[in-house]
Amino acid sequence: MRRAAGGEGKAVMVGSRIWLLGAAVGALVAAAPQERAAAADWPGVPVLRGGMFDGYARWDGAYAGGHFGASSMTSNFGNAVTDEVAFILRNSTLENEFAPSSWTTLPTSTTNSMQYGAFIGYNWQWDDVVLGLDVGYTRLSSMQDSATDSIARRVTTSDSIQHDVTIAAQSSIKLRRCSAAMAVKASMSHGCP
């Protein structure tokens, strides 16, 4: 993060809210009563089926895939220079009476970006138990945002001194992210043919 007058720009990933919503929906779906898993029985789409042996599905073997999506970042630079202005005006009548350090100088803005990735894995099955291992890679296109603005006020303090206060600020943020992950998973079926 680069800032002309210092301070911290705050970035909030809206994606975390979407993740929480997805987790809540997933929990509701998982808690719903299920007759049985039907992916292996889905008619007309053989690529989604596990191998059928002696009337039951086999889920062992290799798999691979990819994903893409969108990310949104809201940057709140509003108080990016608060600490620096407070330090400069510390122990002053101006700061004690009018608190210029708390004036919102920079706006909030939102920027969007694409993300994409791939995964590959392998499952091992023993009777009704499936163990799997997969690795994945996700790349987030660069997300960047910046703000430049100023605020000016003329104030008179209790000691009858007139102050022309101008706070000029600039702040920016650039988020670059790629991630690699490895996951180990296990599942067990019961009551399915």
C-alpha cells in the first residue's frame, strides 16, 4: 500500500460475505433429509457417473477440473490519514476543539476482478469408504484502487485564532493473489446399493 500522507487504507473483501452465504446454504443442504445420492444415477450424463461394478458405484480414480469467478473489493480510504494528522496536530487547541484528524478525507470505492484456477486429484475406495487427495491453484487477477482528495475548512478556536485547515490525502491499494492448496478428504456411504 502506498500513501502520500500515510495512514492505512482499509479493504474489505465482499467475497467473504459471499463465502459465508455459500457456507450457510451448504449447511442447509447438508442438513436436509436425503433419500440417497443420485449423481451416479443421473441419466444421460455419463461423465458425471462413477464406474458401476456389481450394482454399486465406484468413485476411485483420477479427476481434474477448473473454475473461474469474480471478486469484488471495497476500499474504504475515508480515515487513511487519521493517525498522521492527529500526530501533527497533537497537543493543539485546533485538534482538541475541531478534531481535523477525524475528518473523512477520501471516498470509498469498489473494484472488481476475475479469478480462475484448476485442480487435480485422486480418490481411493475401499467398500463404502472413499479417501481422496487433491491439489489446486487459484489466481486472482490484480485488483487495485486508489483515491486522491482534499478537504478544507476555516475555523476559529476558543483562543480567537482563525485557522485555514486543508488536508490533502492520497492512498492506494493493490491486491495480488495466487494460492495453491492441497486437501485430503474422506467420505463414507451407508444404505446405498
